[in-house]
Amino acid sequence: MPTCSSIAPPNRPAPIMDITLLAPAAPTSDQPAPTKGGMPPTVQRLKSIEGHVRGIVRMIEEDDAYCIDVINQIRAVQKALDKVAELTLKTHLDHCVVRAVRSDDLAARERVLAEIHALFRAT
């Protein structure tokens, strides 16, 4: 990991390493519509995040990145992962939970509600 004293001063402009993750509006069918290239939106986003992480690794390996720049890139990846989690939760609520609630299976309804409760208790 580079040390701040061994790299450019903080007044150096931060490298532009923005990941723009575009996804179409949520479809109304049971499955999310594939995006460009036939990938579901969450897969497309995860592949973009994967590339962003590889870029952060290069920044560190080349030992020429300002520490705050690295931290900013890590925070961008965390925000992108949060968005993937949000999309996945929305899909789960729109499909899996709705299906369980509408079913006659009391155990399935209780299970999905307990999962949602546990998820929010953990955050």
C-alpha cells in the first residue's frame, strides 16, 4: 500500500475512475429484462464493479496513487455494491415475497417475512 509521504501531494487532481452503471427501468415481468449484451442488470453492474476493483488494485500495485484517491475509489465500489443489493432486494420483494404472501402456504409466508426481518435487523 502506498504511503502518503511517498506519493503526489493532495492538491493533485483525483484520477477519474467513475463507474457509470446504467440499467433500464424495472420491467414488469417476473424476471428483470436483460440489458445490452443480454445480461441481467445486476450481473452487468457486478461486472462493472469487478473492473473497478481491478483498477483499484492497479492503483495500489503501481504505488503511485494518493491514499485518499484509493479510499474514494473504494467508497465508489461500496456504493455500487449497495445499489446491486438494493436492486436484488427490490426483485425479491416484487417477486418472491409477493408470491409467498399470495400463496396458501403459511410456512412460506412466515419464512419470507422472517427473512426480511432478519435482513433489516442485521443492517
